[in-house]
Amino acid sequence: MSSYLAATASRRVDGGSAADVGTYAVDIDPGWAIGGNPHGGYLMALVAKAALDAAESPHALAVSAHFLRPPKGGPAEVRVEVVKRGRTASTVRATLWQEDKARLDTLITTGRLPEGPPSYAAVAMPDLMSPEECRARQETGATIELADHVDVRIDPRTSLTNGSGEPLIRGWMAFRDGTDIDAEALLLAVDIAPPTVAHLGHRGWAPTVELSCLLRAEPRPGWLAFEARATLVSDAWFDEESTVWDSSGCVVAQSRQLALVAAPGR
């Protein structure tokens, strides 16, 4: 089993799989973290996999995640409620609990992702330097445990050292052990870029408060390309929009999140 699949595995602990309310045992892998904090996209993928099992659905189509308080590496549980079962789409609420506190609350639409090419796509994949020409993600002042598992290459034209100062970062992502990216791993990909507001002088941890992601297609094998940009910074708050393309140039995920440029009192 690959490290990603092992790190996102869950086990139902309350009996059969057909009930609309259930509990899943999970183990938050401390290796999928930045500076000791489990990566938000990794946590979303972990929770989504449990939700899909409960809903008996093949894919997540849309995920809205609220980050309530940071968890830590170790045992936890995902409490799942299938709010609605449908032929085309089902709705699932899945909450990550640890030490009797809710850590991450999600509402997930499940169903089957489209298999054919889109009939219309407004956003083309940007011009990127090849992964071999790009630089490994680097951040000062933080240990990036995640880097042992995920290879992130930043296009030097949008790096913090060579960029124009625009809050925009582009690059590539792949698993270091060669595991193909599955649909739930796209939840990791939309949140894999360093905080774009670092281009504006806001360095350090930028905790996500809410992230909404649309999954658009199962990615083809190979590198994922991503683009993340901020459009508004106001007081301690900023937004970040991300788009992810697979190796064929097809849009496979889109997201928008609300985050803090700092973490006062937290």
C-alpha cells in the first residue's frame, strides 16, 4: 500500500456499511504535515474517503470544509451522516473528531465524476516551465514533513525570490513514491501551494478557515499542474483561488478558500 493510501485509510467501527450514521477510525499521519500541523488538504482527503464509503459512492464532487481547530498526529475518528441518498448525487456530513473535540467539519456532495472531455472550458492551462526546470518548494522557518511524500515544484517565475510580487504561485505536484493521483488527492492538490500572500510580505503560517473545492474529473497519471492566487487581502483575512490540471491539460479541480495571514491568539 502506498504511503498516501495508508495515510488516508479508514475503518468503520460501528457495524454495517448501510446505516446512514456511522463512525470510522482513522490515524492522522504526522508525516503529512507542515511545521507539525497536519496539512488541510490531506485532512480533507482523509475525511472524504470515509464519507464515500458511508455513501457507497465512487467520487466526491464538491467538498466544503470548515477548519475548527488543528488536530495532531495520532488516532482520531470520522463521524459520518448520510443526509440524503440519491441516484445522481448524495449529500454527506463528515466531521473529524479527536480528543472529544470536533477538528474539521465537512459537507460533501458525492456521485460519479464525468468521464468524457468537457464541452466548454473557460480556463486554459497556463504556460509553465517543465517540472525538471522548476524548484522544489521551500519555506523558511518551517519544517515541511509533507515534502517526504509529495514532490512540489514551483515555477521560478512565480517563486518568492524571482516573482513579480503578484500573489500568484504556479507549479507541479506528484507523489514521490510514484503512486497515481486519485480523485480525493485533488483535495490535497488545491491546497499544496505555499501561501500566495507571502509575495505581499505576509510570511509564516496562514491557517485555512474554510475551503470549498469542486472536483471535475479523475486525473490522468502524471504530474498535476496548479495555479493559486489571492484576489483580496483585508485586515488579517485573505482569499485564495486554485485551479488544478492533469497531465492531459484538463481541469480536474477548482477551489476557493478563506484564510488568515497570521494566527493571532491561536
